Amino acid sequence: MREVYVAGTGMMPFGRHPAGSARALARGASLAALADAGCAFADMDGFVAGSAHPLTPRGVYLAKELGVTGLPVLHAEHASASGLAAVHLAWTLVGSGEHEAVLVLGIDCPEREVSALSVIEGEGNLPAPALFAMWAARRMHDRGTTSRHLAAVAAKNWNYARANPFAARRSREEVTLEKVLASRMVAPPLTSMMCTPWGKGAAAAVVCSREFLARLASDAPAVRLVSSHVESETYAPGHVFEGAIVGPPAMTRAAAAAACGKAGVDPRDVEVVQVHDAFAIEELFYYELLGFCAEGESEGLVERGAFGPGSRERFGLPEFSTHGGLLAGGHPGGPTGVAQVHETVRQLRAGRRLAMCHMLGAGSVAITQIYQRAKAAG
């Protein structure tokens, strides 16, 4: 498989947009990504869209906002993981030699107002806040986790979002644990600031071959998408088939190990990570499941300030959810994974060397990708 790169990314703000705004959001994010890469839609020979909401327009309609060029259009749907699923498709298309440059668009903005939560429940899943509240209660019982540990994760991500102009939640003042704990209770022990705000938005990326990248007049450091892995559930005794939204912990563990194995990297070398932190309890689990600490160590590390600013320098551990994550950055569904890629490119261009993206999709799938700052193509 040949090398695959991300030449450019672009976003539209996450949050509240009127129903029926999808075409404008798609156009804005796509043109921003193309401009960042230094190319035009006419240079693309593939288009992949990813969305989670069934009432968001399909990719073939959104591609027409950019040009009627006859290029192949694909559409990915994997609930919250739809954006990374679209990136995965682009990675395979470019890596196989089928395409030279693919525009990936992650988007969710339904044509009429139907809540994302109702869609999730309509597929037979438990209400998401209730499910993750049960996760939290179980970990509290098993590991001695407290509400302050959950608040620490949420406050970290809210404070990262303060510097993200596209974030759905941007606090004017530094967010403290006390403020998180004092916010409205949604499903004990989860307060509103420990839960994603859902919302609408769009994000895009130009995924291309090394040869295509070399033809672009960009001075930005090259970012290589080294590996991508999709994992679904594997049966084991006690497996939950109905209502669980996301699969067993083994699924994320296997996806991360496979992505690192394909890339030939050690998790200890990863400097920045974006994860599916729709609820604060999730990130505590993913520190362990992605291979960055042993089972049961997350709480102690969080108490000491790990996984936040300066984590790499102080603990040798990556920073997590540096754009605010899903908790504060927002989680429109389809564009969430592509927004992770946008943040990853920003981090690698700024000097980081190795990064990971991770998303889960109801049903269930886990997608994990490894990105690397690379030498300039030429």
C-alpha cells in the first residue's frame, strides 16, 4: 500500500445551525480544506462524505455544491464514527492507487429538526446519558472513581476548547472542577458539562498520494495518515447485544493495537490523542484501552495532571482531546471524526511528531488512526 497524506483541512463551527443549512456548511468546510491544501475541487478524483443523521443530505447532493465533475461519490454512515469511516475509505482508495486525491466531508445538519438522541433511541439503543451514567457508576464501584475525577476530565476539555474557534462550547473564563460539578445533573453522576452537546456542523480534509502532495505549492509540514483500522464487536460470554450503543472494551483495545501494529509504532511514542469523549467517563477508560496506562491507573494519573497541557513533558503521556473533545468541541456526529483530523493536522504542523484519532460508532465499531509529521513530499 502506498503512502497517504492529508494535504489540508477545513471546518465550519460546531453548534447551532438552522435545519436545512447542510449545503452551505458543506460548501464552507470543503472550500476551506481545498484552500488549505492549495488546490481546487476540479483536482479531486474522488469524494467521500460521512454523516450520522438520516435526514442530512447524502454526499452526492453535497458534491454538487462544489462542482458537477463526474467524480466517484461515496457515502459512509457509522453513527458517531461516520467521519473517521469516511477518512478510512479515502485512505484505502488513495493507498490502493485507485485515486490520487479525495475530498472527505464529514457533516450533520438535518433538513428538518429531529434530535440525534431520538435517532439513537429509535435504533433500539438505550438513551446515551443513561448508559454512560451506568458505566460511571460501575467504575466508581470497581475502581473508586469519584465525581471529581470525571469533573477533571471535563474541565480539561472545556479549557482546551477555549482556544478552538470552531468549538460548540467556549467558556470566557477558566473552567474549574467546581463549576463542572455544579452544572445541571443529567444522569447521576454525569452533569451537563460532563456530556456532549451534540449539535450540527461540518469538517473536511483533502486526502492524497505523495505524488499529488508534491505538486502542491504548500510550505506546511507534510502530515501522513500512516494507518487506519476498523474493528467491530467480537462475541464473548456475557456479550450485550441490545441497547449498549458501543461495544465491549476489547473492541477499542483491539482497534488501537491493530492501528499501532500497522503503523509500526509504540503507543508510548504518541504525543497527542483525540478520542470519543462524548461523556467524561469514556475518556477515563480510553487512557487504558488505547494502551497509555494500565487498568485502574487513570484516576491517579488524572489527579496528578496527566493527559492535559504539558503531559508529554511531565509524564511521558500524550495530551488528550486538545480541541475540546466531544464534550466541549461538540459532537454533530458525522463531522466529529474529521474535526479530530483537523486538530491532529494542526498539532503535527505545530511540531508534534505522532498522533492518534479514535471514534466509536453505535452498532458497534471502533476506528483508530495513526498520523505522523513527515518530511516534505517531493
